[in-house]
Amino acid sequence: MASEASAIPDTAAKGRETGLPVPRFVSLKSGNARMRIGPSLDYGTKWIYVKSGLPLEITAEYDNWRQVRDSDGISGWMHRALLSSRRTAVIGPWLKQPASLHKAARESSAVSAELMARVLVHIKSCDGSWCAIDLPHQDLSGFIEQASLWGVYPGETIGD
């Protein structure tokens, strides 16, 4: 998580429980995870996520609970045990055209695939403009423009 913390601008607020930047991106540790209306098991379920690895943005912390937002803007509370620091992203839901997966981190490089909106990717690294990614359960990796991803902040660097 130290590399995650250094990747977000110094202007980010610190979480009251972890001291890590808020907001920050994480991923869903497992499927069948409940998002709740409030920060306790006493609160009702707002949404059930069935796909592990989905990126979520932490927007607040309270005890062992994290207020999160998904790529559709749905917000609620999840227990920290349901979340992972592993960085993932989805191809931007706002994109009208597929996003190009390049063989190198430049626009002029060969395109190895076209990825539709909402495709889940694992982030290996980002340099602020391009991200090295791979697709879970696929033998496919390459580089994608960072602006095409939901799960990474503009200009954010990750890894390397």
C-alpha cells in the first residue's frame, strides 16, 4: 500500500482510520460482497456485488468500514475485509468506442486488441499517461491510455 499512497497527490486527505489517502482506489476481494446503507451490519444491504476484482473508490473511513463508490456512481459502505489493495480498473463506461490495447506505451505502437467499456483489467503499472495492464483469465497484456480507465486517477503513477 505504500506505493499506492505515494501515487496520489499530496493534497489528498488522510483516512481517519488508516492514515492512507482518501479518496483512493481498491478492488473487491471476493464475489458475493454486500454494500450496506451505513457502516455496520445493522444497516440493510444496498447492493450485492458478485464479481471479485471490481475497482471501488474509497471516499471515507469509519472504524472497520469504508464508504465506497463504484464505476456507476453507486455509493455505500463495505467492511474493510471485503476490499483489497490490488489495483484493477474497468475500461471507461463513458467510452462510445472500444479502447485500444497497444503493444507499447505510445499511440503509434501496434494494437493487439480493442476493449469494450466495462472490461475488467489488472493494473501492473501506470506512468501518468499510460498503464501496463493484463486481462484476468486471458493471455492478453499491453498498454492502454490511462484516460480510458476507471480505477486510476488522472496523472497517477503506480508501481515501477
